Amino acid sequence: MTVLVTGARGNLARRVIDQLLEAGETVRAASRDPENTQLPPGVEPILVDFTKPETLPRALAGVDRVFLYSAHEGLDNFVAAAKEAGVSKVVLLSSAGAAMPDAMDNFIGRMHLLAEQGLENAGFTWVFVRPAMFATNTLFWADSVKKESLVRVPYPDSLVRPIHDWDIADVALLGLTSDKLDGHKVLIDGPEALTQRRQVELIGEALGREIAVEELPRAAAEQFLPAEVLDMLAEGSAPQFGPSSEAATGKPARDYAQWAIDHVNDFR
């Protein structure tokens, strides 16, 4: 049988695809732009748009497991088509926001919680992967690092707990290839707390050159960061949402220094 991986153009989905291939699985990679999706040999690219239900039957034909990115539109279409196709398991990339008491009061928490509830009610075997802060969020800095050797960031001395995308992929892979996580909502946090300034230093160490830090005023940061994220950064502490990926996989979680090394070419 085949595993369908949605969001195939993203870093995380690509890691899941690579690991599934190493495990001997047959993989189909879904995106809204399959012709421009770079994939390993042997992986079938296919168009999937949850808001266009006519794209789903072909994508799901012969599929028994799905790695699913949360979608706030068209999830009902996916559920109906997946049930019709005989899909047995869905591993959902959710969010730690879905575990918060006020999840229904903010867009991110609400979107992911509603997706979880829709899948629970559909009768699939499910695994919900709930990461907190993605280390890949700092790829937003790549352009200024390349052009100016500079990162502009609000509250640079606030603490964060970034998660290596490969650790999230490891949890997803375990969910897709075993029954160990079936019916679990797997909360994942980063393995360490460090300042954003230190993150920049680690990128510089991976590149072999110094990267400067410039504090970005909150008013400017509000143009691209949600208020709840800025409020958390303003507090300066790094609340721990849960354990690292090691609690699920048994493998030590990768730290941000390793992430910077693994993604150094994105900053060159």
C-alpha cells in the first residue's frame, strides 16, 4: 500500500518522504503545485487541493496511510474522500496550540483543534503530532543573513525552545510505520532554552562568520508576527509546553546548533 504525504514542498514533509523511502515504503507526494515539487526518484507527485474535492480520489487511490498538514478549509472534503478510499490511518501535523486551554480563542489553536476533532470523529486510526516552536521559523532570517550578515528580531534576549524539523519528522515516521503512537496526541517541545541572540550566533558559527543582531521595535514586528507570539517573547521566559521528541522516539533530540549546521546552506 501507499503513504500519501501532503504539503510535499515543505522541509518537514520532504524529510518524512525521505525517511519513508528509507523504510521501504511506497510514497505519493501531494501539493497544489506538483509540477514544481522537487522529489526523490520513485516518488509520485500529485495535485491535491482540499478545497477542490475532485483532486482527491486519484490522490487517495490505493493509499492506506496519510501524513496530513492541517487545513482550515476543505478538511471535510478530505475526510469524505479518505473514508471512501479506505484510508486506515492519518498522522496529523497539528500544533501545541491545540493543547492550550484557550485553544478555541486564537486562530492557530482553533484551526488545529478543529482538524483534530474532525479526524477523531471520522473513525480513522490517528496520531496527532503537536509541536511547539519550529526551528525552521528562523529561515525567515536567511535573506538578511545572506545580504547583510544581519538579523533584525524583536526581543533578541528572550528565551525560546526551537524544535528541529527532523525531530518532528521522526515522530511522524513512527506514527506512520508502527502502532506505538496510535490514539496519542504527541506534544513536542525543543530540548533546550536559548535566546534568539544565541540562535543567531549559532548560525554564524555554522557559516564561519559573525552575524550581527539588531533589535526590531515591536511596532515593526507586529507587521508579521502574531500578538500572542510577541507577548510571549516580551515576557523573556521560555514556557515548556511538553517533553522533547525523545519521549516519543527514544532518540536524543537535536539542538539548535545541530539545526544550524543541517540548514547552513539555506543561509549561504
